[in-house]
Amino acid sequence: MALKQFKAESKKLMDMMIHSIYTNREIFLRELISNASDALDKLYFRSLTDSNVGMTKDDFGIHLTLDKEGRLLTITDNGIGMTKEELEKNLGTIAHSGSLDFKTENKDENIDIIGQFGVGFYASFMVADHVTVVSRAYGSDEAWQWESSGVDGYKIEPADKDEVGTDIILHIKENTEDERFDNFLSESDIVAIVKKYSDYVRYPITMYREKSRMKEKPEDAGEDYKPEYETYTELETLNSMVPIWKKQKSEVTDEEYNDFYKSKFHDFSDPARVIVSRTEGTANYNALLFVPDRPAYDYYSKDFEKGLALYASGVLIMEKCADLLPDYFSFVKGIVDSQDLSLNISREMLQQDNQLKLIRNALEKKIKNELRAMQMNEREKYENFWKNFGRQIKFGCYADYGMHSALLKDLLMFYSAKQQKMITLDEYTESMPTEQKYIYFAAGDVSERLAKLPSTELVLDKGYDVLLCTEDVDEFCLQILHSADAKDAEGKDRSVAFKNVNSGDLGLETEEEKKAAENATAENKELFDAMTAALDGKIKQVKISTRLKEHPVCLSSDGPLSIEMEKVLRSQPGGEDVTSEKILELNAQHPVFAVMQAAQAAGNTEKIKQYATILYAQAQLIEGLPVDDPAAYTQAVCALMQ
């Protein structure tokens, strides 16, 4: 029989289907099993209204057969089968889908059909150089055989088949230098592919497997008898069939969820939280998500790959679909199963899928709400979570110009210098006096040092709390938030801005104190100008401080860039020239200041230069900054000791 040409396609189209839509050769088996599952669904659906079918759901199944010598892999189902016309229509035209037709014709029924795009069958040609399909339709006495070697065309002829259903017989390609096709004739590899992609297909997928067992010991065996083994074959069901995420939460124990998580995601610890989400309406999906108890070993490295396993009606589409998770929730692991997604879909097509965006938005809100519930009801567990993943949440607040900060700000936690524990922003504002003007924070790398900063001690002495921010992202996060909600004396909502304790005006001084400091600064202008000149551009200004009690000196910043932000940015590539505008503040009540005044009165410019160098270096050390010139600092100290 002469070959028939495929309709409405070319070699280029076939190549695209095989090499572009599918990036993974083992996908072929997923596609063929999904097609078989659809055929079973159709006949089962028929059996509900047609007693002549004579089969119950337990009678349906998919069987795999391996013939290594003949290089054959056969996928058999006892589903609805195809007539000659259906073979011509479904297999003779690429991208025609009989499953989609069936679902369209029965759109008012509760039918869940997996394959709806119509190109999955052609994935066979990624691994096979010849494909034969033998099918007998339900209600027909005839069977037909369709076969093709690819783009050259196909032929259809009568065949013998005793039972209703379809056999797909793949002649697996020979190995090449680049590819090893023998893997698709390996029993263990086939089992692994089924478990990976089709474990939750709702019909049993069976295969005879070769096994080994010890022979019975003969009764007359002597003491030197050595055990003997024999091989045998046994029919084995390869898939579990019932997805745990489709079960009601009341039907699954915590231990079962934990065991599934550890097995599926290769973790040794139970998850910190299990999130079950089911939605029907604009987005139809089942999701089973897990918040890990600890980060993956590579979580904070460039090698980490985020994403949830994405299924379409129990069949795996993608092991890690990054588009389902925002970066700030990238630590979440889990599974999403939707009936609304096409099985035959590429990564690029997924990115444009509106249904996927609806699912992502719903999951984002669900994850946030679950984390918030953990924070409020399981504080110790949440603080452990925050220790592991809080940095990622703070980056989420700062990223994209703060567009996600409203969603995430409730989850933030910082260490309280006053309460000596981790607190939320709400807890800070709820406990602060109504007259407090700012939410104060100190930024640096060590909380113990931050608590002893002169400015921190001043704020604490006023009865106000200070958040100790020890991660490099903290100040950037608070700056993008700008403010938090609080109540005024009358119980009305007000917005309270964040204030770095090392910024210029802390809002703690009275007008009289401010005026006195300004006058003292003006009176010592000549001295301060000399100190500024001696420090040669390292500082913007020297002035009298209103924040110092016991310390002789401190550094503050003027403008939007703080000293800590400068330190963070300078550590980044290309940030070597970033500089904050620093102000050197002196304590007018400290004995050192009197010495400086005496040196100025005596015209001792060398002593003023030495003291300026020493005081600036001391201020840097207090701030946790490296001394600009350790040698010059040492020489200045030694000169005073002589």
C-alpha cells in the first residue's frame, strides 16, 4: 500500500513538534500513557450509560511490554479504540485532538480529559524510528493498523485484534554517539519514567518485571549447601494512582504529609508547615505546598532553582515551574495540579498562560496568609522560619521598587533593643508611646555593638525602642517601606516614618537644646573648620552634638545615604566610589572638647590635626567601620603619649 502524506504539515512542522515543544526525550512515554488514559476515560464514560460495555472502572488499565531483542516498546490500553476514520483523522493530521473533540462534545458533563492539544503522539518519533498503532474501536468488529516512519507519511490497513483498545508499538532507535536510546528498553528506566511523570494517572499502569528469589533448600542438602537463586516474572503496578493532594485534608495524617514531603523533595526533616489549597472557579487547581524547616544546602547560591512541580490532571508537565512562585517565596516546595492547563505545552507557552497567572496570584496570597498564621499562632516555629528565610522576605520588600512591600510587611521581624527579642512592626508600633515621632532603628553587622551606640543609648534613655538591623538588606528594606501604621493619642491611624539613629535629626531634642547646639557650633566655627580641613574631605561638617552623653564623639550622616548603606554598597562590584555625607559630632561636655578648644586658642594647629585624626578614627570604630589610615591613627596616638 502506498504511503499517504500527512495533512497540513511539513517536515519543518514535524521537527518543531518533536524538538521545540518537547525538550526532554523521556516525555514521549508520558504523552502516550496520557493518551491511553483518555481512551479509558472515554469508554468508562460510555459504560455509565451503556450497559453493553460490560466493564467497571476496575477493569480498565494500561499495560507496558518490553522486547529488548526486537527493540520494541508497546503501550496497550483497553479503552475506546479508534476506527479507520478516527485513525486517519487523529493520527494523519498533526495537532488534531480527539480528546479535545470529546470534551467539547460533552462540555456539560464532569469530564477530566488530560490531552487536549493533539501533538503528544508525535513525541514518539523522538525515540522511535518506526511507530505502529493497532486499534479496534468499541462496537466494531474490525481492527486497523496505522504505521509510519515519520515525515515520509503513513499507511493504514486492516489488522487482527481480538479485544477493544489500542496497541502503540515503538521500534526504538539504535544508539548514537550522542544519545543512548537503550535506556528506553531498560525495565528500571521505564519504571522510573512512569513514577516520575505518570504516577498519579488514575488507571493502573502494569508491566511484567523480572525478579529474583532464593530457591527452596532441598531436604537432602548437606552442610556445604550454597543457596541458589532463580529468576521469575511478576506483573507489577507501577503507579500509585491516587494523588495525595487530591485527598481531603481530613483523610491524610500529618505523618503521611511529612513522609510524602521527605520522599518527594529529598529532605530529612519534616516541613515547618503544610499548605493545602483547592480552588474552583476562575482558576481550578489543587495545590500541596510545604515550607521547609531549613534552607536547601544551595538555597542562597546561584545554583538554586526555584519552582513547584506542575501537573495537568495528575500528569507531570514540569518538575520546577518557576512562574508559579515569586522570588520572595522561592523557598516553598510543592505540587500544583490543574485541569485547566494543556498537557502539551512548552515553557514559553506557559509564561503566556493566563490560567497560570491566576494560580500564581492565588498561591501567593495563600502562602502569605499561612505564614502570617504561623507568626501569630506558632511564634517559636515562625522565628525559626524567619532565621532561615527572613532575608528573602526582606529582599522581596525591597525588590521591584517596593511594589510587593504592602503584601510582605506584616511578615517582617527585627530584634528589639528594648524588649530583647524578635518583634514585628505591628508589635513595635503597638507598644510605642503616642508622642513618639519615628520608628528608630540602628543598622550594622553586630547587634551587641548596635545596642551600645551613643545614639541607640540616647533613644533608649528616652523610653523608645530601637530595632537592631544586622543584615545588609535591612536598611534598604525599611527605606522602601518608608513608614508603618500606628495610632495617635486619640486612637486614630497615623503613619510613622523610620529613622536611622545615626541620621541627623532624631526628633528627640527640644527647641532650646537645638538652639544651644547651633550657637555652640557657631562659636567654635574656626576650630571646626580647622578639623574639617585636617580630615581632608572625609567629613562634610564638624558640629556640637545633642545626642552624646558619655562618649566624646560620634558619626552621623546627612542625606539619604547612611553610613551603613555606604558600607554595603562599597562592598558590591562598582561601588568603590560610593560615599555618604558624614558629620563628626562632638560632645561639648566631654574633657576632650576642652582640650581641643585650648589647642585652638593657643594656635597649635598640629595638635588640632592629631586630635581630629584620633577622634575621627574613634568615631569610625564605634560605627564598626574600618579606620581609613591605621598607621596615621597609631602615630597620632603615640605622639600624644610622649
